[in-house]
Amino acid sequence: MHTWHIEIQTQQEKAGSRKKKSKLLSSHISQIQMGRWVRPEVYPLMAAMTFVTSLCAFQLTRNMFLNPEVRINKAHRRMAVLENEEEGEKYAEHGLRKFLRTRPPEIMPTINHFFSQEK
């Protein structure tokens, strides 16, 4: 009976050590895979890609819900031409466009002014 108890204990220890090894191996593999791509020199690229992806998602969402030419409900899809000029005007003349219309068409006015003046 004593040897049988020892055999069960050694089998449990082997199984436990296999589980620990497999956990260590899987965590090591995931660290290697993530370590390959997630490094400090990759952060600017990840930031740029995140920014561009969010801009695309914003534009697609904006067009889907606010563009008068996109028809989601059946009532608007049945009509060949929507006769709603106010909605189209509201979509085309949004707040950013109204704000930029009052600004001078320069990207960096201070630098433009500095280099355009004669010394």
C-alpha cells in the first residue's frame, strides 16, 4: 500500500510539472510573438495606424448616418431621388467648413510671414 501511494504522488507531481512547463512555454511563446512586434520603436507606427483607422471609422460612420444620399430605411430607398435640399446643405456646410471659411488659407501663417518679409 505504501508503494502505491508513492506511485500516485509521483504521477501527480509529473502531471503538475507538465502543466507548469506548458504554462511557462505558452507564456514564453506569447512573449516572443508580442516582443517581435511591440517594441518602443514600433509605437509611432502603431499610433499613426490607430489614428488613421479611427479617422476612417469616423468618416464611414458620418457618411452612413448623416449623408443624405445614403439610404438606410426602406421609405427613402423606394424614392429614386430625394427632394431634401436642406438636409444636403446641412451635410455639406458643416461646422468645420464654416470655421475654416473665415480663416486665411495658410497652414503655418507665422512661418510664412517670417520667410516672406525682407530683412
